[in-house]
Amino acid sequence: MLILPLHRPLTRATFPIVTALLVVLNVAIFVLFQAGDWSRLEALEAWYGESGLAQAEWPAYLDFEAARDGPLAREALAQVPDADRAGVLFHARLRDLALERALAQAARDGAGAREAGHAGALQRDFDARASRVVTLEYRLRYGEIAPLRWVTAAFLHGGAMHLLGNMFFLLALGLLVEGALGPWRFILLYLAGAVGASLFALAWRWGEAGAALGASGAIAALMGAFALIWGWRPVRFFWWFFVLFDYVKKPAIWLLPVWVGWEALNLVFNPEAGVGFDAHLGGLFSGALLGWAFVRTGQVRHEFLDETDVAPDVATELDAIRARAGRMDLAAAQEALDALDARVPGRLDVSLVGYRLAVLGARRPEAARRALQALDIPARNTAEVALQLALLEEAFPLDRPVPGGAWREGVRRRWLALGCLGECRRLLEAWLADSATAGDWFELVLRARERGEGDLHHALLEEIVARFPASPEAGKAHFMLEHGH
């Protein structure tokens, strides 16, 4: 399955400089430092067999496998031809950190000082040669606490296609996330995502043989952060599942459970795929947590998030529809609006014109439906929140019943996420008064305190005490009022 956000065109104004530098750095490391690793590995394997170290370590290898997997494992390895033993042990040695440590211990516990010293010297020579293989020296190894490798592994790749695939996703996600965060927070997110991915992989794979490398964990952190930073804003993305594919526009937050679910299912049911689903999950969780923190502390660039990305002819078409409505040519106006809505779904301005046409046509049920449709569209900025509040006041005045449904909680949650606290208070006071809980009000209190709006914070505390005197939140509000919190 492939899900890739493609919500912003790459232009001079949106060019992600840090993302481009990360791509250059990854490519440079692969070309300049890793490119010779394959020949160095071949030379190391040849030396391992010719030096006699493989023959010296083979008995200890048999003992190690017998202790771990039982006598049958020892018997199976004993059937390996002499000519193949060095290669078998070489690859097992590189992959299994526990085996490497057992071989070192066996050398120290040799039958005699001379034999132990010779084996130890050969092992030190092997380690010195292996340290010149960049991939071996800086990859993540399961069962080892090595903080430097938690980062360096994210800049290594197992081949050209591995590198190209990761860099493609890095460019696509970096364009959206770097623009929303700025360069320094983006770098912090990328590096923290690499560490989070490594830690999750270590926790999941602890005690197993193996190693990991690649930028996909850090890139997964960009995916998790993207979903939280863009939140309920509709974004365009391409999806591909086997032979099915499409290009759609939905709220960004919807992508997070899909991404997490896909990685988790593969981690549990497809363990032999050779893909770091564990690292992907760790990156997703790390990125989502940091993305949430950036949003809550106001460290996102709303001007980038709210920038219109639809063709400018939409505004022209809306003006033409309004002109037809002004001439009371409502049927033609409605037909044109329906076509526009199908082409650019989820736009508040288009939905508001639909409401206005229903009002002009005296179609009250249709007007109410259009109003609810417009309220269900995630507002992208404070200006759109103001438009929705004005619509709410007009379509559902206080002398009429307010329709129930999930739209109520959706509007409250999205307005709160955008920091529109005054509008949220108005919503709770008037239209949600019959369903709002003390918890809803207290959440507004906490957000006002975070934003440093002292007067609003104090007024909301008093309102909770007056509206919900018997609730636990009223007790908290009393305490905060008395102690000046």
C-alpha cells in the first residue's frame, strides 16, 4: 500500500532547503563512503577464511548454537562442508551480536594462554578490518545500546533502490513539513524521529540477531508529524493498493491511523518481509508526538498551512455563480455550483454559496442541510472560523432548535485546535449549551491558560463554577481561582 501526500507544488517559494540538503547528505554518504563497502566486505570474508580465524572459531560457534537452539542445531551445522564453513560463520558473525560476544569470550577462555592470545590477536585484526566497512561500523545492531548508531543508521542504505525510494518520500514529505515548521524545528523532528525509530526497533527486536539501517524511520516521523500539524485541514494525497489507486482530498489526520495500522499489521503478520516496520512505527509515534507538541505550543507556520492551493479560477467561477443568483437564475447557478463542488470538494466558500442559493430559493430544509455541510468542513484558519460562526448564527438562531449530530463535537474540537477560544466559548454558551459538559469547558480553560489569556481564563473558571457547581471540574476551578492559577 502506498499513501503519499502531494498537497503543495514545488516552487521557488516552497523549495525545502533543509530537505534538499538531507537528500544530498544521504546520497553523498552512500556514494562516497558506502560505495566501497561491498568490495571491503568481500575482502574481509576472504581474509576471515584464509587467516584461520574461522576454523578457530567454528567449535565455539557449534557450542553457541547448541546452547541456544539445542543439539539438533549443532548436528545440522556439523554437516556443513569444510569449504563453506568460513562463509556461513562470517555472515552469522556479522548478523548476530550475541554470537560475536560469545566468540570473543571463547577466545579469552581458550585452552592455553598461547592459543587464547593467538585467537584474540586474530579477532582484534578482524575488528580493525571490519571497522573500515562504514555500513558495519554505523548501522543499528539489535541488542546493543549505542546512542551514536541510533542516528547514524538513518543515513545509511542497503542499496541504490533503497536510497532512491527513501529520498523520494523524503522530498515529498519534506516539502510539506519543512514549510510548516521552518528549518530548525524540521531538523529537530528528523533527528528525533531517527532516534525514536531506532529505540522502538531495539525494544521490539531485543535479543534477536540482526541489524537495521535506512532513513525510513526518520521519514516515518515526518509522516506522523504531517498528520498532526495539518490536522483537520483537507489535503490532497495519492493512494495505491494493489491494482486500485486514486487521487483524493481528505483531512490529514485521517492518514495517521491508516499509516499506523498498515505498519502494525505488517509487523505482526509479515515478519519475514525484510522491511523495518518496527522502525516505521517508532518513527510514526515519535513524529506524531512532536507534531502534537509543535501545534500545542504554537510553533507551526499557519501562513504556510493556510495558503490557498486551488486554481484561481475557482474564485472567478464563484463570482459568476453569485451573479446568476443575483439575477435570480437559481437553476443555472445551482447547476454550476454542483459541478464546481464535485471538482473541488471540501471548500468552505463553495459550500457557503450553496447555502445562500438554498436560502434564496426558500428551500429551508436544503438550507439547513447545506449549513451543516459547511460547518462540517474543517476550518483552516481564524477567518474561516469567523465565517462558520456567522453561518451558525444565521442558520440556527437561538429561537430555533439546533440539529444534533457529530458535527457539534467536530466544530468544537477544530475551532479549539486553531486557538479560536472566543468562538469556542460562544459555541458552548449558545448552540451546545444543552450538550456541553464541564470537561468541555475545562478544556477551554486549559487552552486559555496555555495561550496566556488571563482575563478569559479567569472568566471561564467562574463560568464553570456557576454552570456545573457539583462537578469535579468546579472543584478544580475553585482551587485555581483561590490560588491564582
